[in-house]
Amino acid sequence: MANTAQSKKRARQNERRADINKMRRSRIRTFLRTVEEAIASGDKEAAAAALKAAQPELMRGVTKGIFHKNTASRKMSRLASRVKSLG
């Protein structure tokens, strides 16, 4: 349990940031899910459009500290190759 005023404030801030990070992570996962669904349906145009919308969201997650840069790059690369392989 936090004892000092500083540690109590830090606990409150951590709680608030955790909620914000959870919302951001959920939003990014939703964008990724739309790409996955478009790939599963076999619609190349929809998949490409969904990927184009998901890329800036993923990179925003990197700048906000939600994901590591290489993790986001790996996810984008793998999704892009799967979209490209649709024919």
C-alpha cells in the first residue's frame, strides 16, 4: 500500500494510464481484426483498405508506447504479405 503522498499520486496516475493504454490497445486490435476478417473473406480490395487504415493506428501505438517498434513492423509486414498473396 502506498504510504507517502507522492506514492499515492503515482498509484493514481498508473491506474489512469493503464486504462488509457488498455483502450488504445483495444482500438488497435480492432483495426487488426478488420484486416484479418477481410483476408479471411478473400476480398483483396477490402483487405488492402483495412490494412491502409490499420497501419497509422499501429504506428501511433508505437509512439504512445503501447507496442515496440519492431513488433508493429512485424505485424504490418506479415499482414501486408498476406494481403498481397490474395488473388
